[in-house]
Amino acid sequence: MHVRRTTGRLTAAIVAALAVGLTSAPTPVTAAPPATRLAAPSGDDEGGTPALRAQLDAASKGWLDAKAALERSTRRQQELNNQLKTVESELTARSSKVGEIAGVAYRTGRLGPVSALLNSGSPEGFLDRAAALATVASKEDRELRNLLKTKEEVTRTRSALATEIVEQRKQIAVMDKRKQQAERALEVAASAQSAPRATSSAPRGTSRSNARSAPRNSDGSFPPESCSVNDPTPANGCITPRMLNALQQTQAAGFTRYVSCYRPGGSGEHPKGRACDFAAQKGGFGGDATGGDRTYGDNLAAFHVRNADRLGVLYVIWYRQIWLPSSGWKSYSGANGDPSSDHTNHVHLSVY
């Protein structure tokens, strides 16, 4: 009897359990959340130290200023060379003309004004000869003056050419000094690290796109700009007109993944509105870019390098490498060894 009751209770429990299982909806399996993507690299992500960034900023700006001055002097030299050819040609022609006048005077023997006038046979002849003498004298005087003026112009042009050559040597020396400044700053920063960071080779991306040039002054230099236009990226701040042009030209070239420019804090170019970070991954700033994302970043960096002169690029940072207008690609270690400061998840662009 006891066994029968126990069996009955077990049967009832099993039936009840089955009933609950059949009538209750199964508990769904929750998918793992996607990997977190940052809206912008955290912290002072340009890598290195504020002192290093200040050195690189000064070196690149100084190099670009010297380059603009060198190009300006070279253009002036070409203008002076063309001018010298013209005035030397004029000098040859005028020297020949004055030589002809001197030759005629030597062969015929020039009559003095008094003799020419006394030999006139009538008052009318006297007046005619007086007018003729005045005309000849004026013409000879004009030719001699033109000859002397042209000789002086040749001398001034040659002197100006010599000045431009001195100026060019000066600017080349400045460019070399700025190049050494940037490379020395990178060496000092690398030697100060407590442990060596991983390095990578220069990016191997390609680009055939030409950007629209940022406005320049009449002498070829870049005008100073402030953080004066709205930042169209989600960063919600301001950027310079030159940075806006670089951003628009980058996107027009097909690099349309997530980008963030202005940041209110830090010691780099972002608070000045002169820098943008272009994510290599489609969803934002994640871990190290690999595969197609790495190729995207390589090609993006190549676009900025190709158009550095048009965009006024100060430097490009990508995958533990920094590109400087004076030195090309150089090893660049981040401050923390993470994807943001090592720039393995985004391309950093700073403009003049």
C-alpha cells in the first residue's frame, strides 16, 4: 500500500513536471554583446609626450615654412633669370646702336655745331641745320642714356640673383635643421621608454587620388587659422578651415568610415581643431586593425602622404609609424601600448 501511494505520488509529480515543460516557453539564449567600439580614442591619444608633440609640431611647421620660402625664392630666381636674358639682349642691341653712331662719327668726322651753322647758305638753311643738329644730338643722347640704364639694370638683376641664391642656401639649412630636430625628438622619446614597444614597417598603401589644395597666401605660405568652423563629425566642436578641407577631401576620395576630430582636452592638435582621427574599422575605434581594415588604413595614410603639400599636412600617424614632411616614415611608439595610442585602430592626421 505504501509502495502504491509512493508510486502514485511519483507518477503525479512526473506528469505535473511534463505539463509545466510543455506549457512554458523555453528560455531564450542571450547572444554575447558585440565588441565595444569607442566613439573616439580615449585620452591624449597622439602618443608620446606633450614635449615630443611640441617638438614635432615646431619641427614640421618650421620645415614647411622654410620649404615655402625656398620655393618662393626659386620662383623669384626664375623670374630674374628671364629678366636678365631680356635686359642682356637689350644691352647687346643698344651697344650695337651706339657703336654705329660712334663709327659714323669716326669715319666722317663730325662737324661742330658752329661750323655746321655757319656753312648754311640762307636763314632758312640755318634754321633747318639747327633743327637737324638738335634732333641728332637728342637721339644720340637718348641712345647713350638707354645703354647706361640697361647696364645698370643688368647689374641690379645679377645682384638680386646672387641674393636669392644666398636665401635658398639659408632655407635649405633651416630645413635640414628642422629635419634633425624631429628625428632627434623621436630618438629621445624611444630611448626614454622603460621597455621597447613593438614596431612595424612603413605602411604599404597606395593612392592615386589628388586632393583640392587648401588656400595659401600669395607668397605660397599657409595663412594662420583658428578653430573657427563647426566640426561636422560627432565630436561636436570646432576645427580650422584647413582641417575641414582635409576632412572633406579625404571623404571625397572614398574614405568614409567613422571619423572624430575635435576634443576639448589633451595637449595635441585635437583641441586646436587641427587634427582628425579616421577609424580603420567600419564600426569605430576597436582593437588592432587586421586584414581589410589594415589595408584600408594603409591606403588612407597613403592618400594623406600623397596630398601632404596640398592639404598642409604636419604629420600622419598610423600603426606605430609617423610620417613627417621632412623625413618620411619613422618608427613611433605610443604612450600606453594600446590600439589608440599606438594608432593601430585609426589614422591620425594633423595639419598646419
